[in-house]
Amino acid sequence: MVAAAKEANAEILKVAFHRFEPHGVSGVVVIAESHLSIHTWPESGYAAVDFYTCGDHTDPWRACEYAAQELHADSMLTTEVKRGIASTNGQYTHVVHEHAGRATAKRSA
Amino acid sequence: MVAAAKEANAEILKVAFHRFEPHGVSGVVVIAESHLSIHTWPESGYAAVDFYTCGDHTDPWRACEYAAQELHADSMLTTEVKRGIASTNGQYTHVVHEHAGRATAKRSA
């Protein structure tokens, strides 16, 4: 995930990972532009990954594609959430784009 | 966020926070049941907070309500994402419930 953060052109601030027994990992990379997180369930062949960035100089999709490649993902289902959108009433909202991925399958099984 | 994790009945594994100058904080609590994260923009009166838990013994909404209370949030907009749902084709999917919050305003301004 550190490498994925670099792929996204993010500035890494903190790294916190935990390895579970007998398998699986949970970890987060706090970046200057928010965070990347991963939780894996190797026994199920499943990983849940978040790429949360801010600003114009980062590209979370590059991190996403890099992680999918490194995880040898057969398939990838993505949802994009645009957060912190200022409303006219002074509050903030977010917008969900389901299955917004630039790629939905990295390789065949 | 550590206290919020305890409110959710989560087991805390790692804590990683970064304080920005002149203000704002980014931080993550890795829990046995996934993670909690926060990013604040005090200059805008905005915070983006994730409560990601697994299992039946945790309640992310308790953590959410606790955080909103501690942040003195005038308003709160929530979206619930149920992740890692097994599909019949052996893949995993997720389901988004927009603005699913149990509470939308913690106190009046």
C-alpha cells in the first residue's frame, strides 16, 4: 500500500499494519492527502481497499490499479465517493458513483 | 477516534495520527474488525469520518454518533456501504445505502 500511495503521487505520513493469524492483513497508510486502507481475507480471495485522496496532484485510480495488479485480482468492483462538496446551505455533502472503476478486471483467472 | 472505537466495542490494534499545521488532523485506528478514520478541515468546519467494522459484536453507528457528539457536529450526512457480500458467481460485491444515518443532526447551531 505504500507503493500504491507512491503510484498515486501521494505524500506518505504514517503507516500502520497488522497481520492476523493464520492469515489476513489490515493496514492503513495515512497520506498528506487523506489515506489508503486495505483489509484482506485470503481464505475467501477477497480484499477491501480504500483510496482516499485530495487535490489535483494525486490520482487514486493509479493506486487502485496498482493494488489490483499486486494482489493478482481476477475482478475488481469499485465505487467512487466524492466527499466534502460544499452545499449552498453551508453544509457539506458527498456523491456516490457506484461501480465507477476505470477497470473492472485486471486479468483472467 | 480511539474512544469512538471503544464505543463501537471494537478491539484496537494500531493508532496512526498526523496533525497538520496550522490546523487539521488525519488519523486512523486499525481495529481487529477493520478501521476507523478521520480527516478534519477546521477552517471549513468539516470532517470526513469512516467507521468500518465487521462482525456482530461491533456497532459502527455508536462510534459515528459518539464522534459527531465529540466534534460538536451541527449536521451529519452518512452513507452506509455493506462490503464483501458474496455473489453467486464467487465474486464479492458491496451495496451502498445513501444517507442511511440513524441521526442526521446532533444539535442545533
